[in-house]
Amino acid sequence: MEKDVAIKITYDKDFDERDEFEASSRGVISGVIVDVDEKRYKVDIYNYKRAMLMIEWRLEKDECFMIVPGTIIMREDLNLKHMEACISRLSDVGYFDLLLPIN
């Protein structure tokens, strides 16, 4: 049974249509603050295409590397609706319980 969890998502600034377009074009938005049950987390959200480019680039330089905790990879384009749905789903499965809060 899922518990009711209070989730608040804050972006670096007022996230408008232009910011949404730029995040979608770049395939990444950094520094998203997620408050879950009075704990605050900082996450970076990538679409899978950008994540694959990052992984390929790193593997060309090194045999292995780690993905930083708080990195979220989405299949969908980065827009407010998809990012908020993704964060909600991850909260439902306990993802944020695995991260250290920043507060």
C-alpha cells in the first residue's frame, strides 16, 4: 500500500516555457530541488539520449565510471509534466530513501 508523500519540486528559477524548451533541447536539467516529506534532495535529470552520449564519452576515456547519486534518466522528453511524473513515480518506489538529503 502506497503512503501519502508530500512532494515539492523547485527549479533554479521560475521555470518558464523557454527554460523547458532549452532543457528539452539539451537533454539535461541540473540542480532540481525535490522536497519529500520535509527532506530536501538535489537531482539532475537527463533524457536517455543525452545520458547515452555521456556514458559513451566517459567510456572512451576510462574503463569504468560511476553515475553520481541523484542522477535521474528519463525515457521521455524533459518537460515539466514528464519530470514531475517521473519524480512522483521514483518517490513511490522509495528512490529518495536511498539518497542523502541536503538539509
